Amino acid sequence: MEKNQLLIEAARPLVMYLRKTCNPHVSVIVTQTGAEVVEGILTTGTEFDYPKSANATLTDQDLIDNPHFKDAGFQKGDSVIISEGNGRIEATGVN
């Protein structure tokens, strides 16, 4: 029998238990040693302002637009990871 099918058959009784006895905010964490019923009481929602980052090679324009890159010792052509978040842009050198 396929692993996925085994999982489906093993989980079905637990899913039915949750549907019959719990509200939609309840989950079960199953490990090799037991099961734990947990309930989501408070959530931040699904949207977070995660910092965005990308690999980049600094250009002259980057050094003009963000003088703190030059102040930190970065030069044109340096490979960096550019991170944007909390209203500021940061660069981290890449070896």
C-alpha cells in the first residue's frame, strides 16, 4: 500500500473525531509518542510585513541612492544581500 494511502487511512478517524467533538480552531499534533490537542485562541492573521531580500551586485547608482552603503565600506561591484524592512534598506556582504 502506498505511504500516502496509509496516512489517509490512519488520519481519517482522528479527523472524524475533530469534526464531531471540536470547533474549527482545534488541531492535533501527532508524534511518535502521542497526540496533543491544541486550540488557536488568538492569531495575528495571515499577513505579516516580512522583510524582502535579494542578492545583488552594487552599482554606482546604489551607492548614490543609499550613501550608507559607501559609508559602510561597500564598493561598486560588491556582491551583497539587500534587505528591505522597517522602512530602511540594508546590505550584507557576501563572500
